[in-house]
Amino acid sequence: MSLTKIVLASNNAGKLVELGQLFEPLGITLIKQSDLQITEAAEPFFTFVENALAKARHAALASGLPAIADDAGLCVDAFNGLPGVDTAYYATQFGMTKGDANNVTALLNNMQGISNRRAALVSTLVAVRHAQDPEPLIAVGRATGVITPAPIGEGGFGFDPIMWIESEGKTFAQMSPEDKNRLSHRGQAARLMLTMLKERWL
């Protein structure tokens, strides 16, 4: 299969940069779906894999190109895995506007007095050759850490400033892009996806 372009079923600029860097060695160009005037897909499901598959199929159908989608979120042990698929809208549950900074604030407020601060950032990447692809490629990455009491670091996006990676002694927001890609949930999922793309599609 000749593959030079894949539609990224996301309008998240941070995801586009991170995934673009990871896919570059294969000579594959990621095209953001909004550049093709593709609207965002509905995400009605409770699991990352179902939502990512829905987004990938939607983008493939609208573009006629292979598509890849990432559904990612934060799963907090003390909250029985929530916010999960609702991570991007977490702050809106508490009367705040959608946004990374408000999500961080809302989480820290809700974790006051909680001693179990274990959490995992989870990324599920799904790729389809076409909208009806019966064998989507599915790659999952998981980065475990501890939620800090306050933000630390200036880099990254999302919950990076409060996700403390114990093996490194720092948050994702304190890491270089190279170190973050090596350790992050999205980096793990992307490397697995690249392996599957080379084995099955290229």
C-alpha cells in the first residue's frame, strides 16, 4: 500500500505537532482534518478505543484518505478511572470554561485532601485505511504518575504540569520534547502504531 498522507482526526495543535514528529521518519505527512474542512465527529462512547475508532472512520469517510485518530485522557485512581474520555471537558462539569488551565485547576481543587494521587495518562491511536476498514490498527500507550499539588514546569499541554513521572523526578511539563515523546502515553502509542503501519500497510 502506497501511503504518504494520513488525515489526523483532531484539531488539537499539540497532538498534531507531537504525532507529526513521530511519524516523520516514515515519510508520512499528517493532515489536520480542519485543513480539509472536516467537522469533528461525535464521541458518545465510554472508552477511548470506541471514540478513536468513530473519529477515524468519520475522517476517512469525509476525506477519502486513510485516517488516524487519538483519544486520550487522564484516569485518576481515586476517581475510579475518571475523568477518562471526558478529560477535555473536565472543567465544564464545575462551571468553568473548557481549557487546559481550567482542567488543571478543577482537578487540583477536587483532589484536595486526597492521599492517593496515582493517575495514568492514556492514549489510544486507531488507524483505518478507509471508512469501512474491518481491521483497524489499534495502539495503546499508558504513562503512570502522581498528581502534584500544584503545576510545575512550562512545557507541554493538558495535564503535563501536574503529571509527576517518578522515574524522572519531574513532570512532563519540565521535560524536553524528546524526553516527553520517549516516555509519554502518546509517544508509546505512536511507536507501537508505527511498527504496525510498517508491518501491515507499507
